[in-house]
Amino acid sequence: MGDTRVKITYSNGTTFELEGTESFVEKHLESLKLNPNSLPQEPARSSTKQKQLVKSSSKGSKEKKKISFSPIPVNLKGSNNQPTLKKFFEEKKPRENQEIITLFAYYLNKYCNIPNMEFGHAVSCYIEMNLRKPTNIQSLCQNVRNRKAYLEIGTEPYTYKITIQGENLIEHDLPSKDKSKK
């Protein structure tokens, strides 16, 4: 069976994609065209920020939602008095995704004056560093918040910001002093 893909862009810049069997796409296409208010609601965002909804089939005909976020342009090249993201990353040497996403939130806050990191900002950071992007950045941020308390929910919807614990990690604990590492 071939997959069918449909992309719908609304006048406010929001883009939705449906992907799956032809019958699945046909079933949901009319509701997307006729009633955009029935879609998952998210606060208005600028037209440069797009959220895509992709549904795909898995075993047992259950439906899974995957939400991906487009990069949000941000200057990660530094200036005379601040390091580039690449230089800062190389200096701090984060080793795992929890440390990496925390470092991105810290850099965006301290050097780019972005206190509330949107998921698209994180995507831009992963692209700048040429790192594999996590499959679910939203879940990663929630895990860092719940397990390590390096991040907390931001003051704007769908954002996270650095905490004191996260600042301490970046400023005092990285690079790791672990002697078992090369």
C-alpha cells in the first residue's frame, strides 16, 4: 500500500500535514479543510514559526501523533564580546541530551537575550551544531524539567527557560571533571 501525503497551509501561516493510507487521509482531510477550529489549538505565533501535525499508522492500526517544530532563525554566531554557540559548546563539552538542551537554553538566555526557549530555537541550535535532533524535543524538555530541574516551563506558551540548577550545571559543572572520560 502506498502512502498518501497532504499539506495544508492556512492564511495565518500554520501548516498541517497528513500522511498515511489513502483512506486515512481522505477521512481527515475534509475536517481540516472545512473546520480549522477543530484542530489542536495553539496560541497565535508569527508566520515564520510553523507547527506540523503528522499522523502515521503503527501496529494494530493505532494512531500516533508526532509534532515537529521548524527552526526559528536566531543569531548563534556571537559577537566581539560573546562566544559563538560552537565555541561555547566546545568549551563546556556537554555529553548527553539533557546537558545539551540545557546548554542551548542557557546560551539563548545569556547570549541571545531569549529567556523563553521555543522548540524551534532548540532545533536551530541542533542544526548549528550539526547534531542529530531529538525525535521529540518537547518530551526531552519535560524530562529535563522533571528529572534534573535544569529547565522550567517558560512564561510564554510552549517555551522552557533555564533554572538556577541549570545555570549552575553550565557555569560550574561543565565540562565534567569525570576522570573516566578521555
